[in-house]
Amino acid sequence: MAYQNIFTQVQVQCAAHHGVALRPGSSERETQTTFSYWLGKIGDAQIGPIYLGVTGVVSAIFFAFAMLIIGLNMLAQVDWNVIAFIKNFCWLALEPPKAEYGLSFPPLAEGGWWLTTGF
């Protein structure tokens, strides 16, 4: 065994932890695990098992869609300039519609995207 001190990095890897016990006859895909060398650099290297189910997958799709709408609208606010986007990121926002629209659906550029993202 080599000399070790506080500056040497050692990754310990043991048998995968499969989480909670599943019902009999569960799919092999529900218990798959893998290990990531790079995640092991900062902590636990195990990835999985992931139990999403139908609701979790739908939730992940809607999250990605909402982030796409928000990100593209913020990028459009700075005329598609990536440098300005990074520089002004903390001040960019997807604004809600004005009160003058009431309960009607406003134009997309005036708060419609905000309603679409929140749906």
C-alpha cells in the first residue's frame, strides 16, 4: 500500500446499495446501478437505482420544457447575446402579465410565457 496523507485521493468503492426492497417480479431496469469516477472525486460515486415511474418522467419532461421557455425568453431579452445573458443573469426575469389583462390570456410577449410556464 502506498503512502497516504491528507493530499492523496483515494476512492473507495464497495458493492452497490440497491435501496428499498422491491416487489417480487420487478424489472431489472429498476435495480441497475453504475459508478462514476468523477462523482467519486467529490463524494459518493454510485448512480442509481432511480425510481421515477410515469409521474416522475412526466414531471422531468415538464421541468425541462419550463426551463427551456424561461431560458430562451431571458436570452431573447438581451437580443440573443450570450455574454450579456451571463452578465445580466441575476436581473433577467420572466415577468407576469399586467393587471389590465384580468383573467384573459395575454399576448406571449406581455406575460403569456409566464402563464404557459406556470401551467
